[in-house]
Amino acid sequence: MLGDERLPEVVVVPAYPVVANERRDVRFELRRVESGDAVGIAFTTLEKLIEQLGRFQPWIVMKSDHFCQLLAAVPVTTIALDPHIVDSATQWSSEVVDALMEVNDVGV
């Protein structure tokens, strides 16, 4: 559940930059569970994120309470912490990251 005490103070979240209407923002990646509900995902370490989503997965580090607040607005009511990703989600590649950065005019 959102705001669950088991979340560490800071989490690593799969997310990527987007630019729309000259506004820079961040889009969080969600996963769907069997019920069809969207679930936020977060990891306790960068290593765990890379293990599940690959080394090219864009990510941000943020306070858990802020992540919960942002997801609640979607609304998403559950966060999976350090999930084992078994779906066939497309993994990011260096080419996809480069293209995203070019489209969004994002520099490293």
C-alpha cells in the first residue's frame, strides 16, 4: 500500500524524462498485476533495479513519501518493492535511451 512503513526513506524508481508543451517532466514506469490494476515499482538499490530491468533502464532516486504522493494522484494504490519482473516488458537499450534524449533534448 502507499505510505507503507516497510518502504525505505529513499527508493530507486524506473522513470524517464518527457518534454511536452515546453515543460520537462518525469514519467514513472508502472506494471500491471493479474487483476489489471497498475502498480508502482521501486527498488532499494540501483543494483536491484539493473538486475530486473537492465543496465539501460532510466531511473531516478527519490524520497519514498514523495513517490507515494505522486502515485496517489494517478491513482495507484500499491507499490511493489524490489519486485521480480517476470513479464515480457521491453527492456531499454542504449539506442532507445539515445533517441529519447534527442527527442526530449535532454543532456547528461
